[in-house]
Amino acid sequence: MALRAGLRRDELLGLAWADLDPAAGTLNVHHSLQHNPAGGLTLFPTKTRAAE
């Protein structure tokens, strides 16, 4: 799926089942999993509101 959709690793790791719509055949990428300053992992939005 990652190769076909052209997803980056952090976008692929940020996917949730809710992002997949099998009936429509779509996948919406809303988050990416990234390292945070505290040393853990956090889901961050992929776009700002201005970019949508």
C-alpha cells in the first residue's frame, strides 16, 4: 500500500483504520507519526488548515 499510494514512512505509521474507506476505495492521510522533543512518538497533523 505504501508504494502504491506514495506514502512516506511517517505517514504510513500514522494511519488508522478510520482513514480507510473501502466502499469508496479511498485512503485519507490525516496524521504522521514523528519523534517529539521529549523523546517519544506523537501523531501530528499532515497539513495546516491553510493548505487544505
